Amino acid sequence: MKTPPDPISRLLLAWRIEPSRDPGFRTQVWHRIESLRQASTWSHFARTHPAAVAGALSIAVVLGAVSGREQARASAAAESSRMASVYVQKLDARTMTMP
């Protein structure tokens, strides 16, 4: 027993798309590619992503402040230790000179 042919299948088999030719298509595509390539500068990125730039700057400032504070503490501790050592050496009776 044969099934009758489906009219939708026949219609789909006969359907063809014929787009119109655009002679400037490639030129337009390359123009868009070039315009995107030129727009990828730091200033363009900063203008289009202000939250990311602000976040990166604030992280850099916080890390710089923490690092600077730790270096200052280490330097102050070393200087304090050096001064205490010099003070104790000056009080040593064996090395004192009388005026």
C-alpha cells in the first residue's frame, strides 16, 4: 500500500532561494573589520568598560597601599633595632671613652 505524496514535501523540494547579488558586500565586510580593529585602543576600552577600569584601579591602589605599609613597618622595625643596638653599644663600659 502506497502513501499519497505529501504536498508539503513537494513544496519544500521545489522551494529555492535566490538572493540578489551585492557587489559591495566584501568591501563592506572588510570596512567593518578594519573599523573594529582600529577601535580597540586602550582609551576605547576604558570608555566602554568604566566599571572594569575603576575596579582595576581601586585594586591597584589598595594593593599599593598595603604593600607600602608593610615595607614601612619592616623599615621602621629594622631602624629601631639598629638604633637600640647602637645605644646599647654606646652604654658598654668597656668601650666608653671619658671626656
